[in-house]
Amino acid sequence: MREIGQVGFLDKPVPRPGPRDAVVRTTTALICTSDSHTVRGGIGPRENLTLGHEGIGVVHEVGDEVRDFRPGDRVLVGAITPDWGDSASQNGHPSQSGGPLGGFKFANSKDGVFAEYFHVNEADANMAKIPDDVPDERAVYCADMLSTGFMGAENGNIPIGGTVAVLAQGPVGLMATAGARLRGAGLIIGVESVPGRQKLARHYGADEIVDFATEDVVGRVLDLTGGQGVDTAVEALGADVTFQTAVKIIKPGGTVSNTGYYGEGEFIRIPRVEWGVGMADKTIATGLCPGGRLRMERLLRVLRGGRLDPTPMTTHTFRFEEMERAFEVADKKLDDVVKVLITFP
């Protein structure tokens, strides 16, 4: 990101690790819609900032105090790399270390992973070794998409056999759908209009599809739940209208689990009546993609155990030198793109 609205290649020196840090040589990365939000100014002005927060690679160099990793190790790094000694981390919210969204460092407060090398703070706590039998093109999805999507299900307080609606079936929504199935939901409703994404939603566990382009989402969800509404609605788009729909379709005592990135506007509205004028026991849960070594190891275990294969979401693959074109495809949603994979030399 050269500045708001402009991307391109830059030459930068290879970073050096601090005593507890590491430098990783990138082998595989994914483009996220959040990168597009950032370029449009979603987190404010940035100049000459390396984008990207979904990457894996091989350890190039480690600091003197790093205990568990050595050059040559193949590693996964979470999109969120908290400062684990921070008071927010000690209070159970490591993604907010250093302030709201403070654990979100890549392509925010420091250079990201769309480079031949990238820096990792607190390497022992923020990296995980990738098992030999988990290929790069699967492992890289753990950095953000699995972690964030599963968070949507985890924060949603889904009861065994419960009802869930996932609003928007982009990569995060698809992984929220998969996460709801893994959490034991009895009815999963995917809200999506794009045929290819509808198909993927069914693949990952959606029992019903509601097409918001042709149907009234609120009415249809109420029909599917006998007029009660769902136990959990996962907002996976980041739009005011979608958030309002989520509040409307949960039953009293239900939960809106927000994973969306709201990159535009100053306020998000809550529909007053459907919120029970503030007294309907409707919970709004928010979170930022969980980071950390333990989280990454658990997600890798899900892949290794054959419980999920994220690679059907990869619709496009580009080499690193084709990054500008790859970003255009992802940013403008060209050619029915779902997720763009980048390979490095």
C-alpha cells in the first residue's frame, strides 16, 4: 500500500529479529478482503505499508531468546500476533493487547506478509510448526479464515442441535458455517446470493440457503424456524443492513456473533423494536481473529484429522510477481473469486 487507494511493489531491507522475535521467508499467502478495506482507508492513512496478514513460510532467522524454533522450520503465523505480557492478554483478550485491535499488527502497525520475508514478534508464542503431512495450501488458511470463521461459531453460544444463520458466505462465512457444523448445530442456514458460494456453503454444512437477492431474509428465516428465529446469527459481511438483519432473526435469548469488518460509516444501527427496545436478552458478541501458537496448533489438528479441507475456497492462484493483478482480482471480486492464493519462489 503506497497510500490510500494505491498499491504497488517496493524494495525494502530484510527485517531483523529482536531477541524474542523471528524472521520468516514467505512461501504461501492469501489475500483477504480486509486488505482491500485497508487500502481504501478503513483503518486510516498508511504510506508504503506492506500488506497481508495470512502467510506461512520457513524460519529464516531467530533472536537469541527464542527457544522452540530454528532456521529451516516450516511455520504458520496467525494473522493476529499479540503481545502476551500486555494487561489485555492477561485479562483473557490477547487480540486487544495494546488497545482495541492492538494484536492486529500485520498491515496495520507493521509490515505484513506480502513480501519475501516478514517479521514475527514473540515467536515462541505466535508461531506454530506445520506437520509434514499438512500441505502449505491448506495450512495457510489457519492464519485467519479458519480462526475467524470458527470464532464466529464459538462466540455464538451454539447449543447442540441449535439453529444458526450465517449471513454472507464469503471465506469467513463459509468457515463459520463449517464451525457451526463442528459445534453440533442442528440447522444451519446460509444467507448468500452468489451460486458458487451457495454451493460451497452446502459443501461446508449449510442445510438451507436463503438468497437475499430474491427472498426476504427475515421472513424466510422465521419460516424455517417455526416463527421463533435462530439461536445464533453470525454476521460475516460487515455491513449495517446485514447487522440489523442478524438482530432481527435471533430469538429472545439468542446471540449475534459478529465477525464482520465494518470499513465504512461512523455508526452501526440496532433495530429498536426487534431488539426488544433493549430488553430482549439478545446478546451481541464481537471478537477479533484469535491468534497465538495454541490456537494455530489446534486448527492444524483439525486439518490433520481430516475434519475440514479449506482448499475448495481457493479459486485463483498467482505467483508473487503477479501480486498486483492478484490484488485487483480479489479487490474487484472478478471472475467469481472466493479466495486468492499467492505462491512465493
